[in-house]
Amino acid sequence: MGSRDTIDTSSASETGRAGVLLGALARPDDVIGLIGGLGAGKTVFAQGLAEGLGVEGPVPSPTFNLLLVHRGGRLPFFHFDLYRLDRLEELVDIDFREALESGGVAAVEWADRFPSEMPGDRLDVVFAAIDETRRSLAPCATGPRGRDLARRWLEVWHSEVDRP
């Protein structure tokens, strides 16, 4: 069993489940930065976030679109992928700041590429691939809402996985 300050998953479905639990806790204007290497589980997690928000239908990776907006859940879901961006001006082109402040929930894959443009109150999730299927998800919160969201998410996860 891992630390109570991280979420350890043993499959893609568990990584997705961790996202579902966080999505169920999300409120308007929550921003969740997803940080980790290629194949670390960020998109699977974001798909779980969307499910936790009640988004129906496919939630593909926004790698080539940079931003995909999903409506129909209890809140709009803004799914960003900043991997292909090199310049700050490109964030302006995709209305990054406006989307973050539009009353939905934003998941930002590769949030560490533009740390200065991320809001000060958010929850970052740092993904580490342990092996082909196991992942360690470490919440790194900034600001009061980010800290509250991280605390509640860890509580819900550990109460679920510790259940006999």
C-alpha cells in the first residue's frame, strides 16, 4: 500500500476511476493540471474526469486540436493538451485564459509547459509510470480551493480502496 498522500493505481481502469472521483468533486472554474511524460495516463485520467462530470460520449485526446470542449454534463469540460505549443501567444490564440474562467472544469495536459499562465489556485496531478500498468498520482495543490479539492479527493479515493 502506498502513501496516503498519493493515489496508486494498478490499471488504466483504476487511473480512470481516480479521475471519475475527482470529477465528481469538481466545481465551476476548477483547474486541474495534468503533468507527466508520454503514456503516463493523463488522457485516461481526463476521460475519467469527464465521466465524473457526467459527460457522455467519447473524450478523445485533444493533441491535434489543443482544446476540446465537452458539454452535456453537470459542468462544461475543457480538455487542453499543451504538448505541441511552443509560444505564449499560442495560448491566446486558443482563448486559454477565457476558457479557464468560463464556469466549467478545465483539465490541462502538459500544464508544466506554461506554469506562469496557470491560475494560482488549482490542483496539479503529477503522474509517474511505475511500469506498464501501475501509476502513482501525486496531487500538488496551490491555493485554498486546490488544497480542499486535493484533500477531499484523497479522502474519497482512500475510503474507496480501503473498503473490505
